[in-house]
Amino acid sequence: MMMDDTRRPVRQDLTGVRTMKYMLLINAGTVDAEGGAAECDEQDWMAYDKEVREAGILVSGESLADLVTATVVKVGPEGERTVVDGPFAESREVLGGFYVIDVPDLDAALDWAARCPGARGSGSVVVRPVADFGA
Amino acid sequence: MGARAGGAERAVEAVFREEHGLLLASLVRRFGDLDLAEEVASEAVEAALVHWPVQGVPARPGAWLLTTARRKAVDRLRRDQVYAARLAALQVETDRSAPAPRADPGAELPDERLQLFFTCAHPALPAPARGALMLRCLAGLTTPEVARAYLVPQATMAQRIVRAKQKIRQARIPFRVPGEDELPERLPGVLQVLYSVFTEGYAASSGPELQRPDLTAEAVRLVRILYRLLPTEREVAGLLALMLLVRARQDARTGADGELVLLADQDRSRWDRALIEEGTALVTAALTGGPPGPYAVQAAIAALHDEAPDLETTDWPQIVTLYDVLSALAPSPVVALNRAVAVAMRDGAEAGLALLDGLAGEERLRGHHPYHAARGDLLRRLGRGPEAAAAYRRALDMAGTEPERAHLRRMLEAARRPA
């Protein structure tokens, strides 16, 4: 499943250029009966994680526990709290984890997203710039 | 810039349109910000409108505009510290490690437009905004001109462009030329945008006119620039060849009253021989030195049409073969439709119709009026009038431009008449 373009070297010209934070939201495409992502290859993930760390671009990153463990909280207009089990995978895309990376520009962020094992098969990675209110 | 008269104004306008892309690209490279670049570029033009009528047009008008625009940018950054801080953070000038601009010995400004092509066509931008951005940034059209070109209200187009520029800035879509390793992935996107600008001009999707020559002219102008910047990319040559070979027939495609004239009925002496010659030379280059790309193959098909004295003696077997190649390279229902029409010319209407009917399930063709019009033509040739009329009727329900609709109404009438 490894495509040629995911092997492309990532541009890492970090010298002097101010970088920008991007969040990579990793959507598991197909979800198994337990609500976990079905197409994960442990080795690929470990290799990717190592690469991200060694490149010196990692701000943070977590993978999320299975969807069956999720709980939704809402607060109504009177301050009343509703807690429900879920949400369940009615939608096709289930957030399975994320990385926040610090890179020079969108193209670099897209390169890292393309290398992520979560982008393959029925999965996808949404790349979103982190808002910078200081600028 | 309105209807201001006078030689100097016209000179400014001409220079600005010619140099706009160059000027903007230089400014973007220096300051890393499209908004600032556009702002000071237009301020420089305003300054030119004041100074040139008095002092005369400078010897190097492009360089004059660039110097003036740069000065204005520096002034602006002095006044606006927040803006300056944001740009300084990008460290645009000192940290650019991009390759040196390709210098054209005759040009007064270094040509840094290639990066703008890639930014405007960036896949992270919404598709309808990409062509609009290219027309604005690289072809030098104003927003109202771009809106007119796409037949959308000015406010809609202004918003589309503003949002695209916002995304470029906020998501930090870079101004950079992709490396050799990325080109195979990124260049087709740029060509696709240029092709869609051309197509909208050649086969307008709606409106009173069949085609909008101004839009095809802008598309050709942009592809010529791209071809100068990337002379060894064969698909760029292929796309330029395709555009020239199709544009060569443009004048003959519209009658005296703006009506549609089909290929079969066109006065071929009105085809532009110079464009055909240039396009044919380019298509030869595009087909040489490796497996051909989809634009080169389409250009080869266009060349076969352009070289034929009439419809009957056109090399239909060769055209069908080329459509086979194209179907393998870039399969699509529209390619299959065109192939079926060519097969009808080679083997007869029956064979073509069988292929068309085989495509009836294609979602993309259901609402595509040329598909139903082509079925109508073949059914009529087979003497199946009522079925032909039904097919023309369906095409008429979808056809975009007024001349196409008028043509289909004529065909519908003819199909209804007993043979």
C-alpha cells in the first residue's frame, strides 16, 4: 500500500524560517466492531512516529482509545448537563488520533500527512493550521 | 482601468497588463504576501498614471513599476508595525532557498512567475478559485473582468478571490516552485486549471454566446508563459499545442449571427493556418521522447482535424486509435463519448450508436448535452426520426448557451419532419 509519493523526502528547511503549527487529524476510515481503526499496521505507525520525533517537528500527538469508550457532554441554556454514551460511528470518519507539528508551510504539513499510515486505504488525514492569535 | 483616453494611460495599461504577472511575482517573492504585493502593484500603476504623462514613459517601464512598488511596500511596512512584524517573521528575503529565477536575457525583470502558477493552482484551494486567481494574478485581469469572464456577479467573484487569498495567507500555502520530484504530481493540477479556463472560453457552459474568445486568448497567453518557463515539460507543450489547434477553428465555429457552425459545415479556409502550423510543430515535440501525455494525444487528434480538407477525408481510423490511447491514459466517459463519435465516422452510425448506448449508465453523461445531441445525430442518420427527436429534446433540456440551444431546436425540428 506504500505509494511512491509517500516516500518522497520531506522538505525540512527549518533554518531561520519561522514555522507554523498544523494539526493532523487522523480519521480511521473503516472501523471494526470495537470501534477501532481496522487498517492499522503497528509497524508502520511506530516507524512514522519515530520519524516525526526525529525530524524535530513534533509538538504533540496522541492516539485515541476506541470509540466505544467515548462520552459526549452538552450543557443546555439553563446550565443543565447532559451526558450520553457515544457518539457512534454513524459518520464514516472517526477521529483516531492527532499530531500537532511545527513546519515551514502547508506543503511541508501535507508531505507529513501523506506519509502518515492513517492516510492510506479508507483512512484520511485532515490538515488544519493552528490559529495564531499572537500574529 | 475604464475608458481613460490618452497615450500615456494606454501605455500604462499595456505595460501593466504585460508586466503585471512579472511585477506581482517579484513582489511576492520579496515580501511573501500576495495582498501587499497586489496593493503596492496597483499603487505603482496609479503613480505611473500621474508621472508618465508628464515625464514620459521610462525606458524600462517594468523596472520603474517594480522599484516604485517596492518603495511603497517599504513605506507601508514602516507605517504598519503589526503587518511588518508578521512579514518579518516569515523572513522572506533572507531565508528563501528556492533556486535562482530563470533569467531571460531580453527581459527587464527576472521571471519569477512559475511559483505563482503553482500557488494559484494549489490543490488546497477550491477549484473554482484557481482559474480566477490565475487570471487575476498572472494575466492581470481585474476582479470585475474575471467575474465577467466567468459570468458570475462581481460580488461573488470578489468573495471567491478574497477567500482564496485568505487561505493562502492563513494556511500558509507557500510561494515556491515544487522540486523535480514533486513536479509529476503538481504540474497536472496547473495544466488542468489552464485547460478549464480555455474550455470555459471555447465551449462556454452558459450565457448568450457560444464561445468567449477573450477567455481562450488569456488561457493561451498563460500557457505560452508557462511553456517559456518549463520548455522541457512535454505536457505543457502538449497543452499549448491543443489550445492553438482548437483555437485555429474558433472563428469558423460561429456564423454571422453568432450561431453554432458544426465541424462538418465549417468553412475550412477560415481556419487559422499560422496557429495550425505552430500547433502542429508543438504537438510533434510533445509526442517525441517518451510515452505521450493526455494533452499531447488530444492535440494530435486536433491536428488530424485541422489537417483534413473535409469531414469525409479526415483520418478517422487514426483518430479512433488516438482515442484508444487517450482512454488508456485518462479514461473518462467524455473521452468514451468522443471515441464513439469517431467510430461512427469510421464504421458507420450503427457502430457508433451501439457504443453510445453502452454509455447510457454513465452518471456524468446523463446531464451532458453533447451526449444526447450525438445520439440524436446518429439516430437521425439511421432514419430513426422519433427517437432522434427525443434525444435532441433531452439535449435541449440541458444545453447551456443560447446558440447551442438554437442549434438543437433546429435539429429537433428536422428530426420531427418525416424523412
